[in-house]
Amino acid sequence: MSESVSREMSLLYPRSGECDVWILPLDCDDARTTASMTMLTPAERVRANAFKVSPPRHRFVQTRAALRLLLGACLNVDASLVGIEQDAGGKPSIPERPDCQFNVSHSGVYALLAIGHGHELGVDIECQRETGDLDLLASNVLSPGEQAVWHALPEVAKLPAFFSLWTKKEALSKALGLGIALPFHTLDIGVNVVLEPVAEGPQLVSVPDYGSCKLYPLSLPSGYSGALAIRQPH
């Protein structure tokens, strides 16, 4: 099983010494999920079996098994023995190894897994799915300045631009430990950054009252947007 997962995962750029990011293809293969389940703890298996439909269960089990495999390799312990715990806000961590930061996200048929080395981080991936309420979503996610630029975009550019901004803000919020508490519409990253990404290095984004992060766009399969945020020292 571990060899199979290793072959399927691909290491993405950037590999800066601060963080590594992998992309993992997901599927609804019962045999793969059953094999992956052996890496999970009893509590994680209960959580997996609580899913009422199969696709979310497959995604959870396969992603958690891959995360355990990566963390086990980093910490030099058996994957099933990695002591992952969740805080009151649902953020996972390894209490005895606070220097080992990690984050995961999945959407559609892919998962992103990030492991940092002494840096708090967040990662997000979203399938650029068509939605009938895109304007409403944009009003909740984009700042007034971003909305003004976004509404002027050609229709074909609006969907990828929206999801690019959304994943960046999700990654930032996760890196800062804010979850859904960060009001996205008050944070201005800039649509121009999405349309003309900076080729040399990450974007530095400051979130008033919370800190700053390096923000990396990620090169993902067609139809997907994603980002990595690495929190910077105060």
C-alpha cells in the first residue's frame, strides 16, 4: 500500500526548504480505500465510516493514509503511529512535534498535502466548478476593489480568476489559524496578481492584526486552482 501511494503522489513546486507540497489523485476504488484504512487509527476509522455516502469516505481515507505515510517518513516512525490530534477549531497537529506543521485539502479528484518545517502553513485546492450563484459567491469572497476588476473580466476568465483568489484566501486563513473567521471580502489580494502572476518568487501578503504570509500559486491540473501560504515570523 505505501509503495502504491508513493508512486501516485507527485511533489509540486515550490520546494523552498520551508515546505513541501504533494498532489494526490483520488478515486472511488474500494480495494484502495480498504488497504488505506489499515493506516488509520480506530478513531479515524470511526470517522471514515460515519460518512453516509462513499465518495467523501474514499477521499477522507485515502488522503489521511497518504498524510500519515508522508509524516511517518518525515518523523521516521510507522505511519499508523503518528500522533495526529485536532484542536478545538479542528486544526490537526502533532503535539509532541510542534516543529512539524502540515495541512491538507481536497476537491474533486485531487488532494493537496503540505508539510512544513517550523513554519505554520495552509494549503487549498478547489475544482473550478460551474455555479449559478457565482456573482453572490464573489460578493462574499472578493474585496470591493477585486470585485470591480473581476466584473470587468471577460466571462470566460471569471471562473478561474474567482477560484484562484478563493484558494489563495483559504490558504492564508488556514496558515494564520483563522479558519472561517477571516472575512475574505475585507482582504484585497488583487485580481491582477491572478491574471499576471509574479514569476519570481511568492507574493507577500499582510493581513492586518494577524500577520503576513508568503503566498505561492500552485501549478495544478486543468480545471483546478490551488495555493500554498506560509506564515512569516512576527
